Amino acid sequence: MTTKTQRLKKKQKIRNNEYYNTQTVFDDLYSKAINNQNFYKLYDIITSEQNILLAYRNIKKNKGSKTSGTNKNSIIDIGDNEPEKLVNYIRQRMGNFIPHSVRRVEIEKENGKKRPLGIPTIEDRLIQQCIKQVLEPICEAKFHNHSYGFRPNRGTHHAIARALFLTNLKNHQYVVDIDIKGFFDNVNHGKLLKQMWSLGIRDKRLLCIISKMLKAEVKGIGIPDKGVPQGGILSPLLSNIVLNELDWWISSQWETNPIRKRYRTHQIKGSKGTLKKIYIVRYADDFKLFCNNRADAGNIFIATQNWLKERLGLEISPEKSKIVNLKKNYSEFLGIKMKLWKKGQKYVIKSYLADKSIKKCKDKLRGRIKDIGKLASIENVQAYNATVLGLHNYYNVATNVNINFHRITFDVKKSLECRTKDRKKTNGVKSKAFIKFYGDYKGKITYIRGIALYPILAVKTKPPMCFSQDICNYTKEGREKIHKRLQTIDHRVLEYLMLNPVKGETIEYNDNRISLYIGQRGKCYISGNRLEIGLMHTHHKKPKYLGGTDEYSNLVFLTMDMHRLVHATDSNTITKLLKANLKTIIDFQRLNKLRILVGNNEISVNK
């Protein structure tokens, strides 16, 4: 699911690259990979100070960053180090890399089975992030256009859109559904390293480190001889490298095979002799093959099964793998089921929530309702609303999503009424978010704690858009399609902050200084004046001697005079500072709030 929050995070990662002056390096790697150049000195880029600090910045806000590994450390422990100390530690570890043991965690799957996760230590995750940042631009240049899982700017909706396009407009009614049995647990390590070598990644020092990562001991289990551990930062990229060969093999059967005769129209209409029209759409290890006749579907099913076995050493699940005629049966893909229905003289695609998806929606909503029933707090009400909105945003690509959600509403309605009958009201406040997403809803609205509950049935279908292949994190033109560079930021100051960390302060403190400067748009928190090098101070709202931390929320950038005003106790000093800044519009409310937090009295507006 690609939510608005996820899209913003992807944009932020591009900005992070620019802040740390690594974007040019990544662009260069991408350009060389496009031109089929080989890479022998990637280790030096990976262990550069900028890349290491960028890695810390990219992972510190991840939910999993506070999850501890076998050594019980988390991102908080890393953030307490000075930047120089962290950089030296990473370089030392990678110089003679020996991976820490991996913590085994099992999570329950929808079918009741357990999915094993391998959680590396936070130190090893940081090293993996350093490697991923450098390998990603190289791999992006080599990956197939229609693989959508675990790639920048791409998501499930793009994969679904491509599947609907091939079925609805290109009349590919036969779908080959292939499920790889235990894909992540059965990846051949030697084959993976050879695939990386063929992509141009030929730094033997780096390949040796990755090989050691793959063979990291799983605590309580032992050393694995195959598989890519689910839970590692590098694992999704490695899994895409494994299946990239499959993408291009399928594509070579028709899509990227040169046509014999050129036409003015799209090459899909060209002549390719006896070749069969076959297209692939893949999201991680979940993929579909689209054909326009039963014979081609049968042939490619057998061929793909044999290819996976012989080339990658992977087997398919006979129970889950099949050929589907969309004019007769449904085919499921990423939680959506689709089928062709006759409309007049032609067939059109109709899509619904898959049966498993409906059950998942009901279970999630009933869980949130149960939480409200136990404690009708604002946090639980907001969590319920977030769940409703998240489900709508993901499943609204189904053409008949409203039918499914009407049924879901009916099934959970009784639970909502029973558990909230003593707490619900008929009046309250509609938030800005409610008005934005459900402002035109005319049905009955329930309020709890004065907050309007998002209506489950108020969902509208939204046709998914196919991915624009022009979008790319590693070209100037591609980035312009993602975001416009901030014009108000003085990048000279930004570069100074990056290159001149405050000695004796933690990496968390120094990294947050960069975020603060961006967040405050290069202006003082109190006066709004432009921040200048040498005349700008980082202030702890709650001082560290009173229990304050280096977290982003506890820091602000102030001009030197405003910082002195916050801490000043002498009336003469305060008067002089105010007179010196007569032309400055001072936000006294913010000023006094900061003064109270450090234990000083408020300053009168009349002074």
C-alpha cells in the first residue's frame, strides 16, 4: 500500500540525499550503470562519512529502528554517539566484517502459519543501509520496468493498474498465477552473488561483506546455507536482484524482443513472427503473466516452472499456481480480485476486494472498535479513523469497492453500536481531515469524545494510475517530477551544518540541526529573521540538566540575540536586547514559552 505518508517519506529521502551532498554520487552511479559500466570501488563510497551519516538519518525515523537485536541496542543507543565516533565504528566494523547474530521472530500469517523474521542488530542494520544506498541506483538502472515491489516511487497501486491495463485494454484474458514456495527462505547465496556480479557490482570486498551478512548466525537456529532473512534492510533489494533475471527472461519472450516490421503505432502491434504475446507484472515474489490465449498460457506456465527450478533452484506451489480465464473466473492480485464481464459487444474488467481482504478489514475494524469500547480515549478514536482511511486509500482502486464496504459496514455495525452505545453522540466537531475526505458524505455521523468517526461505507472508487517511467530518483528530470527543490533554503548554510558538526554533541543532536534548519525554513523560531552562519544557536527547549533530550521536538534554532533573551535574567540585559531588536517582530508568546521551560520569568510585551 502506498499511502500519502509513504510518498512524503520517499520525497524526504531524496531531499536527504541533497542535504548530505550524496545525490551527485548516486546520479553518477545510475548513469554509469545505464551505460553498462562495471563497479570495482564501491566500498570507498559506502564507507564515506556522508553516506554513513545519511544512512543514520534515513533509518532513525523507521518504526523498526527502536526494535532491538540480539545485543539489546536500538537507534537511541547509536544516536547518543558523536558523529565522528559513529563513522569510525562503521568503518572499523566493515574493515573486518563479522556480522552479529540475528534475532528470530515469528509473526502469524493469514493462513495461521508462522512467517519467520530475522532481526539484525541496529549496528548491522545501519551497515546494510549504507550498502543499500549505494547499490540501489545501480540496480534501479538494471531492473525491469514492470517490477513494482520494494522500489523507490513504486507501489501496489501501480502494479494493480498495470494488471488492469493489460486485461481491460489489451484483451489479455488468460492469467498465469504462479506462487513461489518459500521464496525468501530458499534463495541460493552463490547464485545471488553471481547475479550481482552480472549487474556490474564487482567490488570483491563488498561482495564478501554481503556474503557474510547472508550467513549471519540466527540465534537459536544456526548458520543458514540459503535464503534471504526477512527483516533486514538489504533483503528486499537482494530479493529483487534474484527475480530481476526472471523479469527479463519473460520480457524477452515478447515485450522487449525486437520487432521484425516497424509500425507508426505502438510496438505492441508490430510483427514478431511466431512469438507469443506474454507480459509480466511483479510485486516482490508475487507475479502474474498475462496472455491472450489458452495455449500460450499453458506453455509459459510449464516453461516458467522449469526455468525457476533449473535457473534459480526455486519451486512453485502447485495448490496456489494455476491458469485463470478471466471471462469465467476471478484472479486475485495484492488483495484485489478481478474478472472480465460482458458489457454490450465487449468485455470490461470489474474488480472487488478479495475474500481474505474483506476478512482482514473486518478484523482490523473490530479490533479498533474493541479498543474504543475498553477506553474511549482520543488516541483510540483517532486510531480508528486512521484505520478506516487507510483501508479506503488502499482498496479504492477496486471498481466495486463500495459494494464490499457496504457489506463490511453491515457486519461491523452491531459491534460498533454495542461497544460504544454509552459513549457515542450525535453532535461534535468535524476535523479538517474529515471535511477533506468525507465532506460530501450525507449519511448519519457518529461522534465519540467530540470527534466524528469516519464512515466506513463512504468510499469511492479511484482508478489506479500506471507508473510513469520518467520518474526516477537518480536523474535531474526524474526528480523534478517528484518534488520542487526548496527555494527558501540557503544551501550554503545547510552545507555548513552538515560539514561542521558540533564537537562533543551526539549524532542525534547534529542530525536534527539539519532537520531543524529545513523545518524552520532557515528562519529564527522567535523573530523570523534569516539564520546566518556564526549568528545562529541551537536551543534545547527543556534543558538537558532538567531531563531534556536531543530529540527533534526539543530543539529550535534561534538567532544569537533571541537565544540570549531566552536565558537572560538581568533586567538591564533584557532591555538592551529588546532595544537592539526594535525592528524585529518578536513572537513574545514563543519567547515566554521557552523562558518558562528554562525556569525564567515571562517578559512583558510592553518592555
